Amino acid sequence: MKGGESVRVKRRWVGMIAGVLAFGGLALLVPDREAWPDEEGRQRGREESKEASGQALVKQLCAMCHPLGRVRSAQHTARGWQATIERMKLFGLQVTDAQAEAVVEHLRAAYPALGEDIAKGRLYVPNEHDNTLSVINTGTHTVLRTLPGLSRPHTLCLSPDGRFLYVPSHIEAGGVQIIDTVTDAVVARVQTAGFPMHCAFSPEGRYIFVASHGANAVQIIDGIAREVIATIPVGRAPHNVAVSPDGRLLWVSNIGSSDLFVIDRGALKVKATIQVGKAPLGLAMSPDGARVYSGNSGTGDVSVIDAVALRVLATVPVGRGVNQVKVSTDGKTLWAALGSEGAVALLDTASLRVVARIPVGQGPHGIMFTPDDKHAYVTNSDSDDVSVIEIATQKVIQTIAVGKAPACL
């Protein structure tokens, strides 16, 4: 064999040996096909990584100020945790959107919510003349229990996460009592000006706006500090309040001066005054924030207001003694409790015509819809009961006896 050919043969053998070794090494490094991770495994890995990240962020961002025991006891819904993070941002919490999402997912999974789930199945009715609240199971339409010791509760408002119920005491001494809906116990009391009436939460859930009938003002409560932080003068005898969906404007109905005040939340100043019918008791906003409806008890009509142009579009007669008004979830119907007629009027918001009238108890006052939009509850102040209306048929299907003079919902 010649020298050149011998070199070529040796090179071939070296190449073959190297190939075999490489293939064998690859076989050692690459797992069997069955052992390859599938998409489900990869997704599970990503979720575990996200959960670990959320848990680490809670320890890093939350536990440095709040003991984990306190974090666990909060038991918010996802929306509640999101609102809590937004509140903490106001106190200087530095967190990205991705970090906030990871924290919310971990807290929601680790500490299941109680507040909103409980609130969805319950209706709280203030019985003004016997100083109690009736707690109604909205699934069975029965009274679960009666909470005593509430000083003249005329109305109430529920926090966005369903955890806390604020109950103004319509007395000269004023005050708002705070109930934990998980335990149905009073956990705090906030001192206010005299004769507080309706209240409403800001969209993020931190602030509570209370119409102070006695002070001719709206007072703002900080839900974290649980104290009044601002007082804004409005018209005579303010009764009701509503907050725009974006949280920028606060609407106040004044029954003494028969007008609405529109307040700029950022500046804490009155932006506009809108004259409406006599003694506006009811106040409601459409879900999209485009319209505001004022239920005028003294003139038996509803003022329809353009919430952008800040002017009255129409005045629609609905019936005598208009009390509370509520807009349906889809925004298509306005419900108006007619205190002097023992009925509820349904106003089509497109045509602005009354399309139905549903007989209920005596002195209908407050209105509330169930979260599934299947039923409407109407409190009847003069017959001391609550009418349960099936929305689909527009008929009363049950009447629930409660305390004396059930008022606004």
C-alpha cells in the first residue's frame, strides 16, 4: 500500500470512530422521546415559576410592612387584591404591572376570598326605625339573621371587594359604622358631621364619600386611616352621592336646593351646579358614565342629565313620591321606586318612556339587583318588608318580612 493511500484509509477510520463516538454521546445526552417534556409540562413549569415569583414578591413587598398573618386574614378576591395594591401605590409602593399581576395571582390562590363571595349571596337591608340590619340570603330569599345596635341606619354602601359595609347613622351625633361582611360584626366607627345620608366608594375602594345632611357638605373618609380627611360644601340638605366610573367626578343631590353639585375629585371643588326637579332623593349613573338620573320626589319625575355636557337632556314624569332610582346592569332600564304609589316604574332609557309599572308593598324606597340580574329587591318602608321581583317576568315572586322602615339599598 502506498503512503498516500495509507493516510487516506487511516483518516476514514478516524472519521468513522469519531462518528460512532459522537452518536453514542448524543444518545447518552438526549432522553428517550417519552421523556421529552410536552406542552402541558412546559405550561405547568411556567405556572410554578410564576407562583414562586409571586410568593417571593409577597414576602419582599408585602410582608415587610404587614405580617403574613395579616395578609392571610384579608382573604380578598382578585379585584380586592388589585385595589389593595393600588392603595399601597399611593403610599409609595414601587411595583410593575407584571409584578402586581404575579402578586395578585399568588394571593388569590393562596388565601381564597371570602368578602365578595359572601356579599354576592347576601343582601343587607337597613331598618331605620328599629336600629337593625336584616341579612337576606339572595338564593333562598330568606332572612339569615338580624344585626342589632345600628343607630338609625337609613342607607349603606359596600366596598368594591365586598368585604366591608359602611352604614351611616342618620342622627345628630353623626358617625359611620363599618361592618366586616365575613363576620357580620362592627369592626370600626368613623366620626362624621351630623345626619349623614347616602355614601359611595371610589372605584379603587380607598375613599368613601358621605352626604352630610346636617353640614350641607360631602365628607371624604379614608378607608385605610378610617377617618374624615376632607369636607366639601355643597347645596342645602345633600342626600345622595354617585361617583363616575373613572372616579374623576362626584355627583351630589341636594333636596333642600333642588339641584345637583358636580365635584372635581382632583381639585376637591365644585365644577358645576345643575338645577333639577323638586327634592331630588334618587341619584343613579349609567354603567358607561354617560348619563346621570335624578329621581325628584317633589315633582314626581326623573331628570336625565348628560354627564359630559353637564346639562339636563329631558325631564320625564314617572309617578308620585320618587325615592331611590337604579339603572339596570345593561343600562337599558331605569327603575324608580314610587313611594306614594306602592309601585316601581320602569323607564326605557332609549325612548325615555315608562314601559312598565310593578305593584309592590307600601312605601317602596330602595332598589337593588342581584349580581346575576335575575331578581330585583325593593324595600317597602311602610309595610316593613321587601318585595322580590323576577326581572324576566317583571312580577313579585316573594315578600320578605324585615325590620321597621326598611330604607335605601
